[in-house]
Amino acid sequence: MALHDFWCQVCGEVLLDVNVPIDIGAMKGAPLHCDRPAAWIPQVGRMDAYEPFQRFEARDGQNTRVTIDSLAKLRQVERESEQQYRNGEGQPLVWRHYSNDRSNRDVHALHPTWHGGEAPDPAFVKKHGAQLRKGTGVAEAAEYGPGVSDATPSALDALIR
């Protein structure tokens, strides 16, 4: 059995992860929906295996400009940045678009068991627990910070001008 996605051309509903036997194939094994066979949605896998790699500019782990012109170069920059991070210089880099596919979208690209950061120290929580609270109020405009207002929620707009 293989999982395939289908689209009903009558009502527009998308049918996700439909089991179709491999010997039948996705085109012939399309499920009936609205009294018609649904259209198969082909899955796009690794684009680089079928067409030329699209060259782009990026910054490596040391924040220097580098031109990525192949998947091999991309993996080399990732490996170098991981090694530099282990040496205490720079930061690790991962291009999630090339590292994650349908089977591991829910996995963090750099750490297999990352759950949103470290938990606070219990001794700190006990000592400062009375002062800690979840904010339920709305921030005042003066609390936003420089370059941020209700009209421009990002300070980048002020930097561009």
C-alpha cells in the first residue's frame, strides 16, 4: 500500500493520504468522490534530482557571503557550520527545505528531541514565583520599542526608510 493525495474535480475537496495498492497504481486506484474518480495529485520529491539546481546567495556559519550553486555545496556549508559551532565559533546552519520531506516535517532540523528550549530552574521559580505571571493585558504603545507602532508592527520598516 502507498499513500497518495487526490482532488475531487466536482466539489474541490482534497483527499489526503489515501491507501492505494502499489500494483494498481495511483491513477487507476483513485477513489470515487461525487460519483467520479478523484484526480491524483502527484507528490513533488527532490527537485534537484530532475532539474538544475537554482543558484542563490547565502551567509555561512561565520556570516560571510557564499554562493550555493549545488546540493553538494549546500551540504558542505552545513557540515562546516556544524563543525565551527562545535569549536565555539559561529552557528550551525540547516536549510530545512532541502533537509525535511513529508516523512519528517515535524522533526526539528538541528536537534531530534528539542521541545522549545530549557525549562526554568525550579529553585529560581520557587524564589521568584510570586513575581512571575502570564501577561493578559495589551501592551501600551510606549512599551513597543523604538520604530514600532500600531501602524507598523515591525521595526524593519523604520530601518528601511
